[in-house]
Amino acid sequence: MINGTNLRKAMISGANNILKHKSSVDKLNIFPVPDGDTGTNMSMTMSSATRELLKNDNINNTNVGEIAHIAASALLHGARGNSGVILSLLFRGFSKGLEGKEQVNGDDLANALGLGVEAAYKAVMKPTEGTILTVSRVAYEKGLAAAEIDDDVVYVWSAICKGAAESLEKTPELLPVLKKAGVVDAGGKGLCYIFDGMLSVLKDGVIIEYNEEESAKEENEDEETDYFRNAAAEFDDVINFTYCTEFIVGRDPECSHDPQELRSYLETIGDCVVVVDDEEIIKVHVHTENPGKALQAALIFGQLLTVKVDNMKEQHRKNAEANKEKQEASLTPAEPVNEVGFVAVAAGEGLKTLFNDLGCEHVISGGQTMNPSTNDILEAVLATPAKTVMILPNNKNIIMAAEQTIPLVSDRKVIVLPTRTIPQGLSAMLAYDPDTSAEVNTVTMMESASNVSTGSVTFAARDSEFGGHRIKKDDILALNNGKLEMIDKDIVHACEKLTRSMVNRNTSFVTIIYGEDVTAEQANSAFNWIKNKVPSSTEVTLVNGGQPIYYFIISIE
């Protein structure tokens, strides 16, 4: 039997384990386009539960049901991306199965997990086998079978972990795209890490700890790591040294000095020292008052290839000011006085302004790689002064998180329009008719959205083989409604070719939305070329969206 204290520790351990391995889960994403990253979304979702469980030290820790409820509620509000939402549904059902229980055995845990699996399958319109859903279902089935033999908690949860791992290995057989890429399902892998982290407590009483420095060194020795990041986010209270200094040294083959000598010296002039080396380079991170001394010491080992020095105190000051402004601008609940209001998700000042101009009271910053949580969307809904609030997610990985807000709102009606792209969202807003009912508008707005084709130009986030193409990191990718159309080396040329391939004699409107990494000169070059190549009856518009990730978003109507 286990009590609430055991379950609390198990949940925290599971959250730490996925956080520890989030980068390796992210790397399992098979499509090369930058996306929400499964490991990141799952770890952020689980971390929301950790925060609440750590905050509630004074609760009755012997009550399993109460612990499960606190964790499930936090997961629901903190869910990000489809994988995060499915994870929250698994633990919501798990919580219902443990409701009111002081202590539980293995049979109770297996049955509770079964309720979570059922809830997750029901929430997905077209469940796909070979994903986190399959892994969770097989884990439950193995756990249930084990409970019939012995209801010991460790015996049953060990069977659950083993079932999840076995199912994960079979995911490539169920999803050919995984097999071709030579990987297992990312969401399923993340779930295995969570279950394994929980087992560490249930079996050995050990909470898996998350050490950011060790995790960075273990998982990212060959690239920029989470530890080698903007130091302003790391130190909110005390900054012992002013300058965050990072550099890479190309090693001199004739130098006989051990890189550990450099580490030892840096520890005398600063802190947070990390020195990672191989036969060709030495990568260094140090906080110090004397960046020059650190660089001078490094020259003994070879030539400086890259150097980055940040003033952490100045960054901390700016960060504090930004946080203060954010808090002052935080959304406050509003009485539902108007008939209809709108909430949209978009990134980029130009796009935000565009949705505001079309009637959206609140535009949540988010999209690809930046999936807002259910709670982010909920706050915007409650701050919208309308009896009916329509949400436009504008990204397929945000729709489920938006849908989770519906049962959380009691004083107004929430309707989620499942727009999957920015052009669909814009088209839906243009189709809104204030003189008809919300129900009628829901149909007409989605009909309008379905008549829009979306082109996008972005970059490859990783090496990959996809759709018969061999893709290298940083290649320019042109996508037609999410499908890879072509690979290029130039963003303007890719935009031109993609648009030309999508336009036909029935095209009435082409809107070219350019992003933050595109110059006005590049945007106008693409606009002029396209305007001269499409039929004269087609209206072409250029918009500065300011969006990240996508150099160009192209709307074809």
C-alpha cells in the first residue's frame, strides 16, 4: 500500500525525470520543421504539478486522493501542446480513480490509470495507434494483468513500466513514418520517463533529482546546451559575478596542457564553471568579473573560435523591468456583457495587430515552438467581456489545450474554432457576421477557413529524411498546407516558387505575411515577383506579420 506522501514524491520524481531527459525526447520529433517539441511540452506540463505539490507542504499527505487531485488540476491548467494535454487527461482520469482514498494498492493504481487511458482516447477525435495513447493503453493492460496475480504496488507499477517500454519499442511497426525515420514515438518515450521516475520512489524510495548542469552535459555535449544560455533567467536573487562569459577554443594539437588546468584557473576568478572538451575544441562557460583574464588563459590551448560575454546584472535589471510590466499588464477577469468576443493565438506584433483590428479582444502570444498553456488561454477567455467567447488556436498543436478550457468556464460559453494556421484564423474572422447567431457563425467561419490554403517558408531544425527528401539542418523548407513541397537555399526564391505552385486560375487573393527575420527589401522583392507572375485578376497583398520561425506565411484563397 502507498499513501499520499509516497504518491507526492512519485509525481515529483516523474516530473524531474522527464525534465532531465526533455532534450532527448525533443530529438525524436521526426519532422524537421521547428515545432512545439514533445519533451519540452511534456516537461513543462509535469513541472506545473511539481510546483503545486511543493507549494502544498501543509496538506494531509496521507490522503492519496487529495494528492492526485492537486496534481491533476495543475496538469490541466499547465498543459501545453497535444502531448501535454493527453498527459493531463491521463492523470485526470488517474485522479478520479483514486478519489477519496487514503491508501491504495497496485490494483487501485492500475484501475485508476485505466480511467486516464479511457479519457485520453475519448478526447482525441481520431486516435492514432503507435503514439503515447498506445503506450499508455498497453501499460494499463499489463498493470491490470499483473494486479490479478499480485496487487503489490511495486509489482504492478513495475509491470506498467515494462508494458510501456515494450509498447514504445513497437511504435515504429504501427507508424511507418517512425520506422522510416528510425525512431520511436516521442510522446510515448516521454511517458516512459515519467512512469520510470515514479517507480524510483515506489520501489526504492528515491526521488530522481533534476540537476540542470549534469543534464546539460550528459545530453548536449556536442551542441549549445540548456546550461549555456542567457544567464539572466538563472539568477533572480544574487549575482556574484557580473559577466557571463562563453567561448569555444579550437585546440592547438601541439599544446600539451590539460583542459582541466583551465577549469582550475577559472574557478579562482569566477563561478558556475563548465569546461567540456574533445580532441578538436574546448567549450567554456564561466561567470567572472574578468572576462579578459578568462580569454587570455584560454589562448594557451589554441585559437578562440567564438566569444560571447553578457552583463548579467544589466540583463537582470531589464528582465525585472519586463516582468514588472508583464505583471502590470496581466489579464483581469471581465464581466460577460457583450454577446460575442474573440481570443486568438498568434506570434508577431504585426499579426497581433491584424487580429485585434479584425475584432479579437485578446491575442495570446504563441504558435509554433511556443504553445500557450490551457491556463494562458483560460485567462484570456475570462478577460473577454462576452457571453460567448470564440477561440482561434491557429495551430494544430494548440487546439486540444484550447478545448480543455471549455469545462473550466461556467459564466460564459466557450467555442473553439479548430483553425490550424494563421491564414485560416484570419479568414474565419473576416467571415464573422455580427447579425447572425454564434452557432451559425461557427459553421460559416469554419467553412471560410477550410477554403484557405496555407504556404509557409521556414528552416530545418535538424537533419532528417522526410517525404523522400534528405534534409540538412538550416535548409530552407517550403510547405504547402503542412506538406513539404521543396527544399531551397534562399528564402525569397522559396517563397516565390511555393506561391507560384499554389496559385491557379481560381485564386482570388494571395496574402504574403513576412516574418521578423525578413527585411523589407526581401519582402518587396518576393511581392513584386509574385504580383507579376500570377493572373492579373488575382489580388496580391503584402503584410508585415513580424512572426518568428516562419520567414513567410502565404494565404491562398
